[in-house]
Amino acid sequence: MNLLLSFLLLGTTFFSITLSAKEKYFVVERESESVAVIEDGLTKRHMEDMHNMNHGIIKFAGDDAYLISRDGYVVKFDPKTEKREAEYKTSKSAIGFVIGKNYVAVANYDDKSVDILTRDLKPIQKIVTGSKNVGIKIYKDMIIFAQMDNDKVTVLKDENAGKGLPKFKIYKEFNVGKMPFDAMIKENTYIVGFFLTKGFGVIDLDTMKYHLIKVTGEGDKPVLKVPHFGFWSLSDDRTFIPAVGNNAVMVYDKDFKFIKNIKTKGLPVFTALSPDKKYLAVTFSGKDFPTIQIIDTKSLKIIKTFTFPGKVLHVRWSHEYPSLYVSVNDANQVSVIDTLDWRLERDIFQVKHPSGIFLYNSKKKKE
């Protein structure tokens, strides 16, 4: 009788934990124009006909979810029910988007424009730039983006200041380095990287002043090319940058003064900081594609190396459990690492060529 009672209590506890789980993972299925939905550790559903998912991106805003496809579609869906609510094609090729309080803004490659849409994806404005547009961000009542072909950063300002539908006009433009290709924003600072200029540009969005920072590593050797900023990780006092062409993660302080290089197994591509900022997961390219390494951000040392049966394209830290999710593209699986004792906990199957992993937390209502 005691054994039966223990079993029932264990089952009730597991059931309660399952019901209380708030996280849901949307995994881009790169080759299938679809998105896998993972809940409670299992692949539960697939969202089909989501257009070209080669570089699919998903973002969340409250109880709304938005997806952008490589072939220029923006799709709005309910992240709880996965029901598609609207879609709009902005161009033949789109590269990034941002979600404002009362709008969605899309940076386009192909027709060289920026589209401003309502939150229900009705068109408001198309701002023609004559350039491929990248690095789109929001600050207060402004949209900031880089014009790759024109070596410019453009700041748009909402003349209606968030009241009713937005009406954006050019507020300021900066001539910057050659061929800007990506950007990031930290508080009031917009940071833009370049293909052809040795360094990156910094814009103070409060004072509207621009200056170029030349990044150097060990021995004051210049960093010839800055990787995509989506691959950087920023803690409170340190910046982690995967080196281009070197087996290292570069570490700088918050003012971009060099601290050290952390030697890695291969050529790093992507760095992902844990929610508590204690650990950094690093992915690689080339022969080390199937590998990730874990760095302790205090000691700046590698504490664990994992190798998987295929290319690792993305990782995502759980915010609710001690887990790190890893998309293993060739093996058609998402692997889960237990981050308490750093062991491979389990594999999740029925996922087709996974790449980007996007986390929806219904409790926090953000990615």
C-alpha cells in the first residue's frame, strides 16, 4: 500500500510540474518551411507552410508572436494556440524586423526598403532607401537601421510619438564605415559592424554623436572583421566576441578594452550567455561544427566540451529549468544538456533539420 501511495504521489508531482511549465520552444525546421513546437520535453506539433525557413526568425511581444521568412513574409501567430492570425509579404528578401508598441518594422534586402506595418500586419509606410537594409533596432520613438550599400546609418523618428498609427520621417543620418552589415543596441548605444572597415561604429542615441572604435586583440593586432552581433554576448561588465578565423573567444570590458583571448577547440561562430550570466555556450564551424564548449565567465576557462552526431546550428538556455537546448541539424534532433552537472540529459526527436530555437515564456511574456 505504501509503495502504491508513493507511486501515486510521484505521478502527481510530475503531473503538477508538467502543468506548471511555462516555457514553449519554437524550433525552425530549416528545409521544410515549418516550425516544430516543443512542450514538456516533447515535440508536440509542427506549424506547416511557414515559407522559406532558411534563416527564419521568431520574436515575441506579449501574447503575440511574429515570424519572418527568408523570402520576405511576416507571419503573426498566437504562441499559445499556434494559430496563424495574419501574414504580409514585404519583399522578395527580408533580413530582420523589430516590434514596437503599435507597429512592426521590417528591413528588406531585395526591394531596398523598410516597411512599417501595424501589429496586425497592415501596411502603413514603405521607406525606400536604395540599399539593402540591416541591423534594425528600436530606441524610444525611433527606428535605427544601417544601409549596407550606402555606408549609412539612418534614424527614423515617429512624428506622432506613439499616439495612434506611427508616422516615421528621417531624423538623422550618419556616414559610417564601409559596408555595414549588422548592429546591436545596448541602452542608448547603437553599435554597427562593417565588412570593409577595421572596427565598428558607435552612436549615442541621446546626443546623436558617432565615433569609430578600432578593436585590437593580443599584441594590439587589429581585428580585421567583426562577426555578426547576434553572435556576441554582453554581460554587465564584459563583452564576449567570437574571433573570426582564430580558435578563440575574445573578451573585452564594457568599454571595449581588451582583457584576453580564450583559446577554443575550433573556429567559434556563436556565443550564448546563460540567464544568470555565469556561463557561455560556444558553437563552431568547419570540422568542429558538431561541438559546443562551455566557458565559466568568472574564471574565463572552458569547463566542458560536448560533441553531437551532426552540425550544431543554435543553442538556447532555458529560463525556467537548468537546461541548455541544442539544435543538431543533421541528426534531426534537439539535445538537452543538464546544466547542474553538465551532462547530456536527453534527445528530442521528430524535429526536421532544426536550426534556430526560440523560447516563449507565457509567464514572463517575452523571448
